[in-house]
Amino acid sequence: MTALRWGILATGGIAHAFTADLNTAGRTVSAVGSRRLESAQEFATTYGIPRAHGSYEELAADPEVDIIYIATPHSHHLPAAALALAHGKHVLIEKPLTLDADQAVAIRDLAADHGLLAMEAMWTRYLPHMVRLREILDAGVIGEVRLLSADHTQNLPTDPAHRLNDLSLGGGALLDLGIYPVSFAWDILGEPDEIRATARLGETGADTDVAISVRHASGGVSSLLTSSRAAGANAAQIVGTKGRIEIDGVFYAPTSFRVFDLDGTLAEEFHTEIEGRGMQFQALYAEKLIAEGRTDGDLLPIAESVAIMGTLDEIRRQIGVEYPRS
């Protein structure tokens, strides 16, 4: 398989993490684009990228780029993705896919119209421990999954001007952190048919602490917590009729887990050993899809990303959080 030529759109912290992992995996990064040329040039120098662009438009038009990783704040995912798709580029879009389900639908439809891949960068789905975990569940080792619990809780900046607390940028614990346990519950238990959520809001009106209870159409029940003001274990547990799986913190990154029988006997222990942070696995999966002539994947189809945004919309509706529209 011939490696694709990657472009990096925006130069914040997540772009650094992703690009470092692309380099670790030996992928080809051809260009970076930023709203400031100086920022793009500094980023390019750091990672040995041959071309730096002083606008997103220049990056999207670069003929030496096949696929663009979009690393802007959530509020800018749709325009950035639309720009890239219009120039014939595949897109890997940092999670969550957008601000809401309507925007997610717009990206889905644009990608379909252009015959291109639009994929949410929910990197957890592609990690080795999640691949093995699904194998265990599919084999029925712990029986029917009845319960799931997961938290993503961090002690993050409280400055009202910080993007995490700025509603105009999609700020709040839910989209930045809560997307992980919500997507994890979708992955293991599938579509919700009942959602109940409660939250504490911060000074700006952004959610700081959210508790979510979900009944899934599969019959399972999940309990999910997220916070931007208090750090917890960031662990997860899956409980079935024949046993349970305990996933160490942080559950959404490369980690370890243990499988226990009903009587508490350890049946399997899994440890992740990889190079880098682990963000390269989603990139390798995207490249594989494109090499096969596919514009959608099985681990996280675009339709599921759209539906997950609908779940987040419903949670926001219940806790009273709205994002301003320009």
C-alpha cells in the first residue's frame, strides 16, 4: 500500500501529538497550514515538513496533499472540512466530529457528494487494547453485556477566556472530554434508546461536570461521567452475565485491562506496548480504507459519528447548554 501524503490543518496541541505519531509510524507529512505563516513554519521545522502555508485555503489547494487532518477547535470543523473536501482532499477530523448533528450531516453529505473519506478521529476505536477487547466480547467470554461505566474527568483551566470554557468554540466538558465515554458506550452497547443527564455549569454557561445514564437498544445500561474541574480515575468497566472486564486509566488511550470470570478468577490480562501516543492507528486505518477504494469504515462509520453527535445534542438539551450561532 502506498502511503498517502498528509496535510495538517491548524497547529495546536493535538496537531503536535498527531503529527509526532505520524512520524513515528513513518507516514508522509507533506504540508501544514495555519492562519499565521509563522506558526506553520515553526511547526514544519519541528516535524521536518517540506511546505508551510499561511492559510487553510493554501493547504487545501496544495497538489502534494491527499488527506488533511483537521485539528481546529470543534466550532471550525465544518468549514475546514468543507474547504478540504471541495479541493478533493480526504479528511480525518478531530473528535468530536462537529458542534452538533446538523453539522455532522453536512460533512457526511459533502464527503458523499465528492466521493471522499470523511472520518472522525476517535483514536480510541483503533487502539490495540480495543481491538482485543472487541474480540473477547464477540467470543462471548463475559456473556451478555449488561452494564458499562466510564469516566473522563480532568482538572483543566478555569479561565473564562480559555477555549474549554468558551461556548462560541464548543467549550465545556461534554464535547472535549465526555465524547470519549459516550463514544465508548456506543461502541460496546450500541445506540441509546433512553438518555438522562444532569450537570453543573460554569461561569460562562459551559458544562463543567456531567453525569449521564443511558439505556441502550441492545438492553445494556451505561453510566458515564465527565468533568473539567476534577480529575478522577479515567477508568472503565464492562460487566456481563459471565464475567467482567476492568480497563485501567486512562481507558481511552493505550492501556491495560483484565478479564475476570464470575467467581473473580483472572482469565486474561492485556498490556499495550506501542511506540508513540497511539494516534497513528487511526491514520493507518484511514490509509487502508482509501487504498481499498472505500470512503467509509466499519469501526466508526460516518453514520455512527453523526448519531453520536445526536446523542451529545440530547445531553446538551437536557443540561441546558446551547452554543451561539454566528
